[in-house]
Amino acid sequence: MERLGELLSKAAPRDVAAMGLGCRRDVERACRFAETCSLDPVVPPGGKIASYRHGGVPGACSSFIDCWTRHEIDVTFTAGDRHRSVLLFRDGPSNARLWVDGMRVGEGELLDKGGFWVDERFFVIHVEGPEDHPQQGLGHIGAQLYAIVSLLVHDAERHTTRVFVPDRTEDWTDPVLHVLNGTGYVYATPEACAADTPDREFPIDPAPAG
């Protein structure tokens, strides 16, 4: 698994497509668009490679999900393929492994399946929440972790990781991160984000000490 994570952390999107993983064009089966995925992405003058490539756009997709091998591979690139996450979910949360730009992230944490990029800079994924939380218990059907979870936020620009843990009054069943004007906001659920009722906020680029 370590070697697979290292290789996927160096592979170009079209290399990942050539593995036959599901992608944004057709997640449930091997890529059937080799004639498109094998092309070099088109970069407009003064622009950058499109993010979330799909359809007839030249170049392999930006997101790949493995639906049938034991490794349960999940690879996602940001705009311009600047950053990437590689998640191997083999054997569940306790054995899941995560790399961001080739750096191991979340070691020692129970990782949820999935994860997502915020502002093309922050990779966010649910991790195990506190056992003594008063609302802790079984999650919904299909959940990989217990009901109350924490939120791991990895800053791919600064190569730093923070884990935000809910206190006893914060019911984080599906926490999300929103970034606005240099501040990160952690919400308990997407609904709380829509209502703009954050539980935490933090500067994404703190002033240097001293």
C-alpha cells in the first residue's frame, strides 16, 4: 500500500486513467474514453488547465474512484493538477491511508471514505470524533465512522495539518469547511454552512510569531 500510494502521488492524470479506474466520465466502470484521456490538456493563452475535466475536454479527468479492487483507490487533482490527494481505503477507516502531494497525512487517525478539496488548497476529510461526546453513537446507514466526527484540514500550500475536534456542545455529524477573506470557518453540517452559523473560525495564514 505504501508503494502504491507513492506511485499514485507521482502519476499524471492520464496515467491514473490508464489504470482503468472509474472517473468523472463514468465512475462505475473502467475508462472508455482513452482517445480523450490520452491527450494533453489544452491550456488557454494566459490561463491554466481546467479543473474537473469531463466530457469531451482533452486530458484525463481530475477525479478517479476505484469501485472494484481491494484497495478502494480515490485520487483527486485540483485545478491545473497543482495538488492531489490519494486515499487508499482498503479494510476500512482503521487501515485507510492518505497522501497529499506525496506527503502522508492523518497518520494515527481513523479516516472516513472520501474527502474533498476546498479553494484548491485545503484537503478536508472526516476523522474519528471524541468517544465521550454526549451525542456519540452509531452513524447513519452506510457511514464509515460513528455519528460525531472531527474534521482534518490539510493545507497543501503550507504543508500543515490541523484536526478540529467538536466539544460537548457541538454536534458535528457532517462538518464542512468554508474559506472566505483569509478566514476558515468550520460548520457542523452543510445546512449550518448554508445558514452561516459556524462553530469555529481561524486565520488561514496566521501572522508569524514575534
